Amino acid sequence: MSRVKLDSLRENIRKVFLGDRRAVDLLLVGLIARGHVLIEDVPGVGKTVLARALARSIDCKFSRIQLTPDLLPSDVLGVSIFNNQTQTFDFKPGPVFANIVLADEVNRTTPRTQSALLEAMSEEQVSMDRQTFVLERPFMLVATQNPFEFEGTYHLPENQMDRFLVKVQVGYPDRRSEQKILTTQPGRGALEQLKPVMSGKDVVELQDSLSSVKLDAAILDYIMDLVEATRESDDLRLGVSPRGALALAQAAQASALLDGRDYVTPDDVKSIFNAVCGHRVLGKSYLQNGDGGGIDVILKKILDETPAPR
């Protein structure tokens, strides 16, 4: 049943997002693995449409935060307001209290407001006024951002980048798909008419089933070999953290589940290696880290030089 619902979810998103199909699969990997997804690319390629299509395909609470330079942490998390009748402060939850949260243009707000999301992303809870509020499952943050060299952007700090399970680059659609976008404009009518194909409860059950996907000892050794190779690489000054290693294992399990298998293969690890690790490592030169292309080359070299189990 999980495979049928997953296929329905994937196809429902593809009704309105006509770009790279790989981007849809990576978004679903993040959902299945209880992770958060960062979608980065130039303006106008469908980042927001992709995130909204996921939200509309699941019958749960959705909120959108348009990040701007003047946004405060309280605008995201919520605020306590004094109640004259009870003479106490009542907490009014912010937009982060939803099942799927779209943080649009996350790198256009200040580091202070960006940091307000860290606890929610790591622990699925919010601490305010000496109280802790647990976020309802499923909880997933989908953030979009323009490349940091664009005007009016703040570079996301490494500790926040490490909270995202995968980073997705949408890219330009092929010619045929773009022609279809021009004629149907799916981001308008089709997106608004999109119906849910999965409930929030279904998503939680799907996420809980991830632990049943087998990770063979040889696959675990392969993951560790790749992680250690990033830490020992002469081309990198920062390798993959233990959190990143865990993310790689969970994303590989989610990739297997998305393909209808209850076991992980080396190809599952290879297919998501760059998406999971590319934003967690730093090149030794600024340009390598800045344009992203250099990091992809380095990680591909690591993949090519690290023997995979047979």
C-alpha cells in the first residue's frame, strides 16, 4: 500500500511541476526520511511550485513564510500576548506550527531569524518563554533560496545547512516541458485544483516504516568509507559530519523505499550522495564553495575512487 500511495503522491506533484523529475524524487526522499529540504536555484524555475505541490498533495496543515530582511524571529515562531481577562500571557503560535512549512527565499532574511528555525528543524519543537511546544508530526520544512551571490541574500551558516537532509537544484526544464508550461501555466490553475492523495497519518506511517528498510553491514561500511573520504580529501577543508553520515544512511533507506524495496543497494547511496553531502562540505578555495560546481566534481571523484560493495 505504501508503494501505491507513494506513486500517487509522486505523480500528483508531477501534474503541476514539469521540471526535472529527479527534483520531485529528492523532495520525497526528504519527506520519507523525516528530513528538511533546501531547494536552491535561480528565480523562476519552479522552486515554490514544487514545494506547494507537495503541500497540496497531502491532507495536512500547510503554512508559507515569505522571508524578508525585516522579519523577526517572533514572526516565525509566535509571540506571547498579555490577556487582560486572565492576567496571564497567552502564546500565539507562528507559522512554523504546521505540518509542512514553506520558508520561501530563506536566505533573504537575517541570520537572527534564520537561526530561529534551528530548534524546530533539529528537535521538532519550539522553546518560548520557558515553555516547550512540540510540533505535530509530520513536520517538514521546505526552504527555497536563490544562489547566495544574488543581490539581497545572506549566506546560510554551516550549522543551518547541516540541518537540511538534502539540497535540491531544480535547473531549467527541457524544451518540450517548457513549452507545456507556457501553454498550461500549471503554477496557477492546475496547482490550485490539485487534490490531496495522502493524509498526514499516512505520511507518519510511511516515515515509521523507514526503520524496516535493511541496511546491510557492507552498505554501512560503504557509507563510512565515503564519509571518511570527504574528511581526508585534500580538496576539502570540511568533511561530512556524523549528522551528515546519519542523513546519508536515512536518505538511502528512503530512496530504496521510494523504489519499492525493503533493502538498500550501493546505487541508492550513490544516487543521493551529492544531494545529501554537497551542502555539508567546504572546498579549500572560495570559488569551489561558491559556484557549487567544484564541490560536485570533488564528490564525484570520491564516489569514483571509493570501492562499492558487490
